[in-house]
Amino acid sequence: MSSHPTPRRVPTQRRAQERLSRIARAAGELCAEVGAHAVTMESIAARAETSIGSLYQFFPNRDALLHAVAERYVADLFALLDAADAAPDAPALPLEGLVDAILEPFVAFHREHPGYFAILFAPQGSEALHQVRGALRERLVRRVDRLFQARAPRLPAARRRRLAMTTVEAARALLQYIEISVPEGARRAMRAELREMLVAYLGPAMAG
């Protein structure tokens, strides 16, 4: 299989686009429920209420389908983050507000895209998914690095990037644990702990 699987065809008609959206949503829900390794083309078709033939019209196999869903997630996530970055006062926020600006879009995104962690960060994912994940990580690090540069312009670039990378990876790992493994009623308290951890970690560097 190619390292960059692509759909068999790109839908242009509205009905086909709507069907593809249902397929993507079904794949994400199932991966969140049972794990990407356990999902089949047949189960996705059943959840999407479409025929198995419809799936194979668009995708040659399951890996290609999940790769397309992952790329859709990345596009949707950065559309959300770009809108959040439009706020000109983000660098002037209190440190707690800056951490909230980093975390809150991801919490909201996961609520709308339940398969995000299960698909993009599945340990047994394909090489293509690993490449999507690496590109996503780099874009997120650059975004946080820009926020830190605006907030602490005297911070050396190498240290700032290390701070950005640590923040991105710590936030991703703990949010993944919280959203997948913590009971829903306890998630808010756990997210508050994550917030306090990042505030304490970033405080000395951002004050300099």
C-alpha cells in the first residue's frame, strides 16, 4: 500500500459529500468505541447506514478510509485554531488565560470529533497516519511557539521551542487520557489539574 493512501474518487455532488461526511463520522465514533484496530469496513458502512459498495467507491481499504478521516480532523482542527488565533489580545492574557487558549479548543474539538485520539494516535496506525501525526505535532508546536514568542519575546528561541514542544506533548497525552479513560463526571476536575500543571511549568519562563 502507498504511504499516502488516497480516496478512489473525490466527491463533487452534494449527496456524495454528505455520504462521505456520514462515513467519516461513523468511522470516528466506532474507533472511539472499540479502537481503530477493531473497526472494519462492514461496521463503518452499517453505522453510516450506507452500503459497503459506497465505501469502496471512495476508499480501496480501511487504512485509506482512516487516513482520509485523520486528514479531515487535522483540517477541521486548524480551522478552529486559526479562528481562535484571530483574537489579538491572546499574548496579553494572564498566564492562566493563555493556557486556557491552548487547551480549550482541543476539549471542544474532541467533543465534536470523538475519534480524534483513537484514529490519529493509535499505536498500531499505518505509516501514513504516523506521517499525518508528525505533521500535526509540528504545526501545533509552531503555533504554541508563536504564542510564547509574543508573550515572552526575550526568551531564547531554542528554549521557547522546547517549552512549546513539552506543552503540546504533555497536553495531548493527558487530554487523551482524560477524554478516553476518565469517567465523564471527573473530566472537568482532571482538566483543571492539567491546567494548573501547565501554569506552574510555564510560569517561570513566561515571567522572564
